[in-house]
Amino acid sequence: MPSDDTILEDRLLDRVRAFGGPVAVAYSGGADSALVLAAAVRALKPEHVLAVTAVSESLAQGELSRARSLADTLEVIHLTPRTEELSRLDYRANGPDRCYFCKSEVLDTITALAHEHGFATVATGTNADDAADPYRPGIRAGRERGIRTPLLDAGLTKAEVRRLSRHWSLPTWNKPATPCLASRLRTGIEVTPFRLARVDRAEAAVRVLLAAAGVRVTDLRVRDLGERARVEVDPHLVAEITTLPGLAEALADAGFADRPYEVDSFRSGRLNSEELWSGERERGSAPQHDAIE
């Protein structure tokens, strides 16, 4: 009887083989797109796989080099086109549908480049949990463009992505999610190169500070809330990091010297849920529970 890992593997590889030809993978270097890339190499051949990483101000420092390292290990060609999300006013406005405009720019660039290199099919790392999340306007951009989603089609959840990645000994199996830097900005705050660079510097500085203090953190975000900043960490570390010496200085040096800050629990999609709650409160229909803040 096949193991659970083998069942997951077969489901995913069958989906990739069903493409019927070479595939270009929109490859951020995260756990999801890395698994799709590895699956394509297994199901096809390295020469029939193209990895494409979009590079812009919204890509956190260090992510490109890590993505390149894995692509080299898998022996696939890795292209890194520049994308221009910040030239789009609808993206800069940072409304609730910002991700739609970002993904439109990124996927149009990747698709055009893939076609230039003879790859008619483009795939992303969208998984089953992503599709169930109500705050994923970027998925619509992919559907409109006919982008393939083998993880979603195979029904793989995030937990199963990590499980199969570990089974295949991919270094990304336990890599924390690292969404684009624009996700750190509260809705309505204009996305600018300065704000993206500031949160990137702040997160890097806080990570260095935590490492020096011997504090191991899984999830870390520095949010730009406009009038203040918020450092989000694993819930059990909130009290320890709140009193960590040097935190205020690290944030100030990164560019938040004129903003008060707080330390609170990380929760994926937190800004989205807070915006929803705020909107309902303004309409007089706020949920009957304590405010998040």
C-alpha cells in the first residue's frame, strides 16, 4: 500500500505531466513555488523547465539569492526579469485589490518572457489553502491569464506542501512565508520605494538583533500602519521581544525614528482582517468581540 507521501507525490506529478509539454514556473523561492519547480523537474526534464523570479522593490533582501541557489541545485535555467508594479497607479494606491494589480504585472512579464523562450505553459505555486482564503485577489489575475496551478489542482494544502517538500529534501520545506513587502503596508497607505525599503531594512535589523540575543523566531513582520509601526512575532515571544534591548534603536535606524511602535502576535492576513473589522465598525456593524488592537 503506498504511503501518504507517495500518494501526494503521484497526485502532484500527474498534474504536471498533464501539461503536455515544457513549463515555466513563476518562482518566488518560497515553499509553494519551489515544490512546483521540483515537481516539474521530476515529471519532465530540467531542460523542459524554466524558473522565472520577478524582481522589484517589493522583493525582500536575500530572497533572490536563496531562490537562485535552489534553481541551480535543480539544474534549471533561472531568469530574473525586472517588473514595474510601482509604475501602476492602481498598485501604488494600495487598495484592497492591490495584489490583483501586482500579480497582473508580474504574470504578464513572466508569461511574455516564457513565450520568448518557447514555454507556452506558466504555472504558479497557488495551493488549496490559498484558494480558500477570501483575501487573495491575485488568484483572479492568474485565472484570467490561464495560469496553471498544479498544487491547487492536486488539492495540496500548505501543510501537505511542506510535508512533500520535506519528503523530497527540499530546503524550503520549513521556510517561513515571505510575501511581498507591500503586504506590510496598511491598506490605503501609498506603496512607495521608500516605504518598501524601510520595512525591509527594519525586518532585517530586527532579525539580526534577535539572532544576537539568541531568540529564534519563525514568523516576523514589521508593519507600516501609517501613524505607527508594529512588530509581529510568534505569539509566545511577544513579551520577551517587547522588552528586548536595542529594539527601538534598530527600528529607528531602519527609518521608523519618527513613529511609535508596538510588539504583537503575528497572524497571517492580519491586516486584511483588521481592515474588514474597521470597515464594519464604521458602518455600525462591527463584530461582537474585542478589538484586535
